[in-house]
Amino acid sequence: MTRSPGTPLPPPKARRRLREAASLTQTQLADRMGVTRATVRTWESGRTTPRGRKREAYAELLKTLAEQESAAAKPAPVPVVVAVRTGPGSPAEDTDSLVLPAKALPTEEQQERRPEPMPEPVPEPEPVALTPAQAFDALYEFGTPALVRQTFLLTGRRELARESVERAFQTAWENWPEVARDPDPVGWVRAVAYEYALSPWQRFRPRHRHPEPPPADPGDRTLLNTLLRLPPRHRRTLLLYDGVGLDLPETAAETEASTPATANRLLNARRAMAGRLPELADPEVLHRRLAEVASNERLRAAKPPTVRVGSERRARFRTRAAIAFTVALIGTTALALRTAPTHYEPPVSPGETVRGVPPKVAPGALSDEELELRQKLRDQLQDGPERLTPRLE
């Protein structure tokens, strides 16, 4: 989710001040930018920033409003002409000048109408370089409360919401160089938290099989149950657009879907919500009710150092597990090479039944010739026949 930096924009408070100085409402500014009022509200609150052409157009508009404010703050100079009469006895009787321009003291009415002098610009303090741990802690403190409430609306479970946000920040700490350069680090963490919370493997965990106590307020309980009946993709799209306040392209990019598909999901989700709760047909009312339901719950989260330590512990565990697996694989390979045969040994063929051989005859009495042959063999040398014994000639 790393993006290249775009056109620089003033701080969120300065954006709102420039719009109010130009006597523009959020609706009028949204019409000029071609976006919704909720998008302008998120731009001025700092939760999101425009990208691409919208960012360039918004920066140009703010620059124009700033120039108009500067031009209106400067008082127009009023030339004052004083007529000087010349005559006998006047100091200027020998001169040919009759009228001389001069500056007169302002009257009381002019003093009342004169605008107050502009205060001298205070030099902005130089940015203090933060360490990675300090920057991570600041991001965690800023984004955790809202992300936990959003994840609770997404899943309906308090512990799962807390665990998802903490796991997302642990992943962000492991990839901190990438997250620190991202234009929207909170959006980076939000995407990881939503993916972890909506993972289908969560249903197999024993701690998440039992339902949690519902909200105490009946209206909040009905709204949360209606929201949880939506498909996960529709629920996430509705929460990002009507809850967080992202525009349609940003919602499509975060949900990894096309803009038409995201628009269809949003319309179907709104239609389902309005079918069960007609009072939520207005997007503004839906946004307000979602914020109320999330704010009524007491959701807790761990401290930033605890999250960083947990992330480092998980990284060490995975490293050690990878080293152990590699050592085991090397040992298994060495054992296989040591015990494997070095030449091919053909397998012993199975025995076959031999047919057509006459049965063995039982031994009987020897004939005279057989008795003579046996005696002859017994009388010969045991080492072989005599012809093999060397003789002297």
C-alpha cells in the first residue's frame, strides 16, 4: 500500500479555516470538488487525504482561497489631499504651488473602520526528529481507539476487535520502514486489521465459538445484529464508506475490488439495512448511528510498548522456528545420503512352480554295479583323483 507522495496540502485545521473564511459550507465545497459531503468532512478532520487528481484540484482550490484571504486582509490605501491656500502673509506666497498632497490624521470614524493590523506570522517550530519507536507509539495512540470501534462493528466481538488491531499494529512494526513512508499509515493498519478480523479461520478458534454479551441498548443491539447479517464484503464496504467516510475509489482500492463492484455492494448493503431499519435509509443518519453504537461500548487496547514487544517476540519465534526447520531438513538430508545404497541391487524375483518333473523315486537296494562304484569311490583319495597328484619320473 505504499504510494508516492503527491501535492502538499495544508494541515486539516487550515483547510477548514480557509473554507470558513471563504464562507463556503462543506456541501458547497463538495459540489465544487465533485465528491460527497462526508468526504470533505474526513479531509478536514485529517482521517483521510485526497489522492491523484482530486488531491491536485483540492490543493489548487485551497491555494486560491488562501490568496483571496490574503487579499481581503490587506487594507486599501486611501489617498488624502490637503488644499493649501496661498495669499498675502502666507509662507508660501512666493511659490507657484497651489495644491500639495499630504496625509491627514484619520478621524474617529476612519479609526473605527480601519481594520486591525495583521499579527506578525509566528515562525513554525522546527520538526523534531522522532525515533521509530516514538513514531510508532504516536501512530498507535492516534489510530487505535477508532480502529477498535470500527473492527467491533465489523465483527460484533470485543476481544476479536482488540486482538485484530493489536495484531495489525504488530505487523506494521515488523514492516515499519514501509508503513512510515506510506501517505496513509492508518489505512495500512486498517486494511490488515479488517483482513485478520474477517478471516474464515477465526470461526475454528475455541475462544470465538461462544457468543459475547450483546449491547445493553435495544436499539444498538438491533442495529448491530442487522449489520452482522450482511455478507462480510458488503459489511466492510458499508463501514468504510458510510462509517469511516472514504470515497468510492478509496473504498474500492482498500477492498481490492473495482469501483462498479464496490458501488453495487454499497447499494445492496444500504438496501438491506433500510429494509430492516427504515429510519437508516438516510446515509447521514446511518453514519451517526454507527458512531453512537461504537462509542457506547467500552473497548480497551494494550499499551504501545506491549504491542512492540509482542511483535518482536513473534519475529524472534518465527526466526528460531525457521532456523530449526532448516537444521532438521539438513540433518534429514545428510542421514539419507549416509544410509542410501551406493549401487543398484535388483530385487529377488518371486519363486515359480516347476511343472513336468517326475517325482523323486524312493531309495531302494543297490545293485552290484552301484555297490562296486561306491567302494571304488571310497578307496580313492579324498583330495581328488590320482591323476591330479604330482609324481616324480
